[in-house]
Amino acid sequence: MKSALILSWLRWLFKSVVAQRHNFYLCASFEQRLSLVIFAAVCLSSFLAWPPLSPLWFVLIKWFVITLVCCFFIYQWFSLKHWHLNFWLDESGKGAFVDREKNYLLKRLWISPFVVLFQMRAEQEKHLIIVWRDMLDDTSYRHLCRLLLRFG
């Protein structure tokens, strides 16, 4: 009886040491905003490739689409003010969002000194997570990269 109690305690201790959770809190950063501006510039520069036709209906459609694209990027810019993401990863290669109970498996897509891309996947769900370098402090960013390299 005593050995079973000790064995169960050792299992609990092993699980708590091996599967330690690491919390990450992300909010909008300068590099995220800069990438949005660059993406908007690329999208808006594509309008230069439209043919220079002068029928009124074509000009109206062109300016309507330009206005829609500009409104979309302005909305995205202001919504970044309130954007945040809170998730955890553990040492066994699993993770979850703090506000949800569902566990996800990690799939590493790309790791660089400036940005990390990975997926959190469940049965039918896939969430692409992009972490820019300035969203986390140095220690947290390195730790995230190590976790993803080990289990992603």
C-alpha cells in the first residue's frame, strides 16, 4: 500500500516536471504593424497594373475596390490596438489557448530570428500563429523557439 502511494506520487511529480506549462501573452507590436503597412502597400500598388481604361463604369469599379481595400486596411490597423493572444505550451509538445479548454498539437512551420510561424491543430481546427520578435522579451522568444524546435 505504501509503495503504491509512493509510486503514484512519483508519477505525479514526473508529469509535473516533464509537462511544465509555459505561458505566452502576445499583443500588437511594431513589427506586426510594419508588416501590415508593407502588405497594404503591395496590395494597393497592384492597382497600378490595372489597364488605363476610361469608361465610367470601369473607373467607378476601380475606385470602389480601392476604397474597399483602403477601408479594410484602416480597420485592421485600428483593430490591432485591441488585439492580444494568450496561450500556453508544455514540454510534451501540446498547447492551448488560455480562454479555451481544448488542447492542440503543435506543428512548426518556420523559425527565424525575426518571426516564428507555427500551427496549433486539433481534430478539425487549425490556427496559424505568427509571433514577431518584439512581441516577447528575449528569454520568452528563445524559449518559444526551443519548444517549437523540440516538439513542433
